[in-house]
Amino acid sequence: MKFETLMLHGLFIACLAVCGLILGSMLTTTPDSLQLTTHGSIAAILLAAPTSCALPADGVVCPPAGG
């Protein structure tokens, strides 16, 4: 019984550590959109913009360029 309890405690601590690392990573990561606005470069923003149309006003998705 003592071995099983020790294993469950170890698993709980390991899961808690992994969840803590994931939460810390989510809280400290800076999104790309925020990084683009802090640099203030219009060229960087235009380079990151998609070159194809996203969605026209009528709601029909754009056909592929190849055909």
C-alpha cells in the first residue's frame, strides 16, 4: 500500500509541475500581432499580411489561383 501511495504522490507532483510549466509558458509568450505593433514598422506589418483575399463581402470563398 505504501508503494502505490508513493507512486500516486509522485504522479500528482509531476502533473502539477507540467501544468505549471504550460501555464507559465502561456502567460509569458508574446503573440506575433503584439510584436508587430511594438516594432512600429509598416513594412513588417505589410509583409505579414496575406496576399490572397480572405473573404469577400458576399461571403463566397475565393477560388484557388491555380484553377
